[in-house]
Amino acid sequence: MATQSHYIHPIALLACIASPASAELPLTIEDLLTDKGKVTFDATYSYANNNQQGIAVGEPIIVQTGPTSFITIPTRIGETRTDIDTSAVTLGLRYGLSKDTELYGRGSYLWNNTRSSNFSDLSNSNSQQFSDAWLGLNYRFLKDEN
């Protein structure tokens, strides 16, 4: 007796549960800056993963094949793997100084986790550090013509 597999394509599923679209007014320059006397909080999280795999050779011996010629012969050949996870968090604040000016500041923090194997040696390292900080001023020079 043959078995049937029930498979729903992800795009078909998305089309069934997608919400209806509605048209809104276009984004204007006035909507980009924080209103006078108000504070806007911004937060972002980023994640990246890097996997590398290859062949490693180690502990070579040098063999003399002639009076002035030598060759190296590896005595260990194996696989090497490295897996790196990186996460970054950025937090920021914007404060409206006037209708056309806002003050902003943000800071970022990084986390790294590296796992590697080379022959039979396994290693794991973690690092975390404050990445950067910014302080600045945004000013609107031109008005939106709508």
C-alpha cells in the first residue's frame, strides 16, 4: 500500500495567511525626524554565522633528494573546521531639539564565539567587547514639497 505525503508549499501557505494590503500616504521628510521635545528609542540585533572547512597538513619532514634540493612530506593530514557566531546589539536614542533638528546617540556591543577543530584538537573561544559609540545632530535643510 502506497503512502501519500501531504506537503504544503511555503509560498502557498504565506498567500493564505497574508494580511490584506492597504495604501497609505508616502513617507515624507517630516516623518523622519523626531518631534520637538520627544524621545525616540532605536534598537537593532544582528547575527552572522561563518562555517569553514578544509584540509590541514602538519608536522612535515624535510627529505633531501639531491645535493641542493629538498622536499617536504607532511606526516599528518586531516580535516579542519571552524564555526564562528557573531552577534551585535545597537541601542540608540534620538531627541527632537526643534522641528528641523534632532540630537542622536547610539552604542554597539559585539559577541563572538569561535569553535574550531584541527586534526583531533578542539578549541572554543568567546569574546565580547564594546564596539563603538556615536553622537550627532540631524538637521533638515529642505522642506518636503507635497
